Amino acid sequence: RTCQWSCYKTFLLEDTELRKKERKKTPLCVNISCKRCPRTAGVQHSLRSGVGTLRHAVRSGVLDRVAAVRLPARNMTSDTNGMSSKQHYKDAVIDFTGGSMGAIASVYTGQPLDTIKVKMQAFPDQYRNMFDCFSKTLNRDGVLRGLYAGTAPALAANIAENSVLFAAYGVCQKAVALAVGAKSVQDLSVLSNATAGFFAAFFSSLTLCPTELIKCQLQAMREVAISQNREPERIGPWKLTRRILATDGLPGLFRGLTATFAREMPGYFFFFGGYEASRSLLTPPGKSKDDIGPMRTMLCGGIAGVILWVAIFPTDVVKSRIQIAGSTEPFIAVLKNIYRNEGILALYNGLSPTVVRSFPATAALFLTYESTKSLLHNAMD
């Protein structure tokens, strides 16, 4: 029998000079029963036709040109809100840097009154009020060794705390937004932002506790020496750190960690909740919270600082006592002991200088944080 059917194998050829495409038709038999087919019949014919086409495509460079075409890839690292992992990392770096710069501004603004607070918390019987403590500290030790005692560990503590805190806060905001189904962190409620601050404080507490312990011991060094009937020694933060490590090992730097958790986590619930609530109330109609201006940002930061310290001050008193004394007593035991022997008002010794300090310190913190954040976003976008 003579083959009555034919098929056409199409080759795509490229003219390298004219860049034109043309087609070449070659008759091939597809009759299964054809005896004159130069190739084997049936399925083998079809397969070999396909192999021949592929071989020609490889030789003519068609596959190389197809492989060189870049197709738009699907972003497998994006989250449900369409934000890439690169954007997450960039936001975390910006929050980390903004928190660090805000911490520096906060320390230099509020360190003198923080020293007064620690002295009044640990030794309430030696000072009548904050003005008495301020004048005695200034007269005996001066500005640098008195009011600004412990500035180096305070800087380390606040930079470590606030950089981690604000970076973790941004991450926790996104996690809370994902949990509640919000489209973005800008759509979170005050309660959701407060919850994000609560969880972010867990991570910042781990970095804060050792540096806070060194700061408190340096600030109260004179009062500890007087209570032990000895001359106060002059010692720096690094030497004190080495002494604690030599005496108590690494756990010695984490005295009061439970009290730090008890202070920081609920404290920053109120801190960020108060800040976001204040921003919402002070935002003009038709504008966003980011457009309220520096003065309103400072006011919101000051309000947040006052809310924070009023809410957590009793736990801060317990933490200071534990860290200054190097005590290993449980947090609850120290709290009960203070209440039983000194009364409930002892848990609020030093509140006045703390409130006075917290308003300008946290105002400077948030103003610097928001300004740094805005500047870096504009520079990196």
C-alpha cells in the first residue's frame, strides 16, 4: 500500500542577519500501516518526530533564547498583606535604629531625675523629698558623679532596651494585625497596639535586666556604703560588672529578672496603648497619625511615659531593691516584706521625680524615634 496521509513537522529557523522567522514544511508519514515509511510505524514514528524537532531546536539555539527570557516570578516570601520579606527586614532595621536614637535622647534628658528616683526608692529614710535628695546629691557628688552617675550603663541599658523594644514592637504589630485580620498595622486598634507592646517588652526585658542592675548599683553606691558604715568607693561600670561576674557568675547579672518582666510587660501595654490613644485623639480630621507634628508627638510621648510609670511604679520599687541589694529573694516575698514593714506608700517612694522625669524623657524619646523613622524611610524608599 502507498501512504495516503502525511504530516508536517514545523521548524522554527532564525536568520541571524535579518532576524526574520520562516517555516519549513517537511512531509512525514503518519500512517500506522504504511510499509514505505522511512521510519518505523506507529507510536515510534510520533516519538522520533518529536525527538527530531527537539534536536533541531537545540542545534538552532531556540531553547537557549527561550531560557534567557525572564518571566515574572511569584514572590513566595510575601505575607498575606503583600509585603515582601525584604520590606520586613528594612522596617525592623529602621525601628531598631529609631529606638536607639530615641534612647540616647531620653537618657540625657532624664538621667538626673532617674538618679533621684533610684536613691529615694532604695533609701527613703535618708531623704525628705525629691528636692532634698537633689540638693544633697549635687552638693556631695556634683553633676557628673552625682546626678549623672551611671550614665554609661544607663545609655547601654536604654539603647539595648529601646532598640530591641521598638524593633520587636514593629514585628509584634504585624503579628497582631495578621491575627486579628487587619489589612495593615495602621488599621490596628488601641487595644491591638497595646497588646503588641506587651509582647515586645518580653524581648527587651532580656537585654535590659543586666544593664539596669549595674546602673542601679552605681546610682545607690554611696547610700549602700553609708548603710554599711564604710567609705563609698569609686568604681566604674566595667569594674563593677567584672566583680559581679567573679562573685555570682552570669546569673548575678540577672538578679530581678522576674521583677523586670512584671514591670516591663504590663507597663508597655499601657505605654504603647496610651501613646496610640493620645495620637488618635490629637489627630486632626482628614489626616493620619503620622501627620500630627512634633509638638503633638512630644505631648503624646509625655502622656505615655506618665501612664507607664504610674501603672508600674510598685514593681519598679521592688526591682530596684532586689538589684541594689543583690538579693535572691522572690519578687512576691520582697513585695510583701515592703508592704508589711513600711506600708503601701513605700511602694510609691520616688514617684514624684519619676513623673517629672518621664514626661520630657519620653517626649524626647518619641520625637527622636518618629523623626529618625521618617528620615530613614524617605532615604531608603
